[in-house]
Amino acid sequence: MVLPLIESRIPVSSVRRVVIKHSESIEETAALFTRYLRMIWENPKYSRIFLGLPGILLVLLGFLWVFNLLTYFWIAFLLVLGSIFLIKGFGVDRLAKKAYIWIKEYSPPPFHVQIASFTAIAGFLSAGIGLYQGFSFAASNISEHALNISDLGVFLENLPRIVGWFIQGSVSLIIVGICVVLTGRAIRWYFERDTRLLRTAAIIVVIAWSSQILEQTSRVLINPSELFPAGLVFSIFIGILLAIASFLIIFIVHRKYSGFFREKEEEIEEFAEG
């Protein structure tokens, strides 16, 4: 079929038959190998592992070779390989990608929510420092023997004094921290016109005065010889009056400025019970 076409162009002096053995499996293997090789070369998902990792190791090898530090190559090899396995195994790359997307698409909350978040962080920080100061203050005013839990009798005997010194050293910052957190929430409720603003304001007043009650309580625990702790009784009495006055005031304010607040499913009586 092909010979006449060739003879029409050039003269043919002789013909030799050549038999070529065709192997379909070899061609399929070559095509499959070529496809995978192209995938490794062109697909970033695979090229990072099969090309990027060996490339890093080769660059590292060349760097160490230049500075005559080839003895450290296997250490560097294990560190690089271990880091890759660690990142892929625990999905650090996926977490980093999600974090990048979140930061890129992040939209800050409203201003009053930011204030509430900031005051919450500041308040918890203040309370945490107060706890630390309380432990330090108690430890500095109590002997090491009294703090030894192995001697349970002595420890229980000194426990009220330990608690008293702890309260004296921590109460101020803890109360400040709680009030800061509640103040931030009150600001948020104000902008959202939420009735919880009034209850929060009353709670702030009560908690602020409770520092005086705790202060007097700590004095009684440290020095229980006084038969009638007038300061503690007076601070509790004033605290009860402040609580009643605060809730009465917020009840009146809620009735007078009810149009300012958004309607809730709560009734006024339930609000007053707060």
C-alpha cells in the first residue's frame, strides 16, 4: 500500500521486511509514568513534596559543602524531614491556611462589643493578679510551719488566718476586675438598649461594696478575739441597704424609660426580682 507511493517519487531497488514486536503493556506503563511525572512537575500539590523537599535538601547539602560542614548534613536532613512529617501529620499547613483566610476576611465587631471584650480581658487580668497577690500576701504573713499540709492539725488551726490574709491581699484587685468586666458588659447593653444594663449597674454597686464586707471579714478571721465585730456588721447592713436601694432605683428607671429599651419577653416583676 505504501510502496506505490514511494515508487512514484523515487526509484526503489529492493525491499526488506522488518518485523517489529509490539508490547501494549510497555506503552501503557510509559504513558502512565509520563502522566505521573507531568502531575508531579505541574501540580503544586505534589511538586511541593516530590520536588520542593528534595530541592531544600540539595540546597542545604550545597550550603554545607561550601562551608565544609558536611558532617552536619544528616542532622539537618532529619530535622527537615521530621518538620515536614510533623506539619503534614498534624495538619499545621491546613490550620495556617485557615488562619490566614480568617485574618484576611476578618471583620471587627461593633465598637461596643470591642469595649466589652477589652474590659473582659482587663478584668480577668486584674483578678488573676489579685489572686497572685493574695497567695503572696498570705505566704508572707504566715509561718512556713503553718503552711505545711503534712501537719494537718496545725494547718487547720491556722486556716482561718491564711484565708484572712489571702482576702486582704487579693480582694481589692479581684473586686476591681469583676467591676471592670461588668462595666464593659453594661456599656454593651446600653448600646444594644438591653434591660440587662440596669441589673448590671445594680450588681456593680453591690459587688463594689462587698469589698468592704470582705475586708472586715478578713480582719475577723485574722484576729477573732473581738467578740462583736462592729465593722463587719455595719458593712453588711450598709450593703443590704445599697442592694435594696439599687434595685428600687433601677425598677423606677425601667418604668420611666421603658421606651428606651427594646421589648423583651420578661415582665417588670421578673425584672425587679433580677
